[in-house]
Amino acid sequence: MTAPAGCKLIVAYLAHGMAHEVANGLYEKLRLSAVHYGHGRSSGMMDTITGSEMAEVDILSVVVTEAQAEEAFAFIYEAGQIDRPGGGLVTQLSLGHAAITGLPLLEEPAT
């Protein structure tokens, strides 16, 4: 199975509590609806060495067309406050390079 041509996957690791607001903005301002976000924990190397607590983060992903990619990336960068210390990380890749997986379809039972 191949990914749709010309689509991009944008993934952002945001400060805890930011993803819902950013997802709403993506829909209201850019009309993007292929958005998913969740919650996770992050730990940097220094946190591991010093035994510090893990930081809670929001993880937001959105699928966009190539034409929407630059505007969506910039919106997430600004709205997610990526430019401040500890603000997070945002990445983008061609969806054709992402793995598409799924459960196999079960065969129909013989009647």
C-alpha cells in the first residue's frame, strides 16, 4: 500500500496543554481536519543522567497537502511557541516516507 502522493506529515512535540489549542487553530484558521494529538512523557539525556523527573508533553500530528505544508508548519511553530526555550520540536516529512501499516483482513468464514 502506498501513501497519497504529495502529502506531508507534520509532527510536533509541544509543551503540556498546548496541543488542543493548536489543533483548534489548525481547523479554525486553516481548515485542516486530519489532526491527531495525545499526551506523552519525554526525557532528555541530562534528565536521565541526573535522575530528574520526565517532562510531560503533547504530541500533535497533522496530514497536509504539499501546498498546505509551509503554512501549517509555520502556524504550529508560532501557535505552539516552539521558538521559546523548552517550547518543543516540530518535524515534517513526505508521507510517502512514512510507513503505512494495518491489520490483515480476515477471510470470510466458509458457509
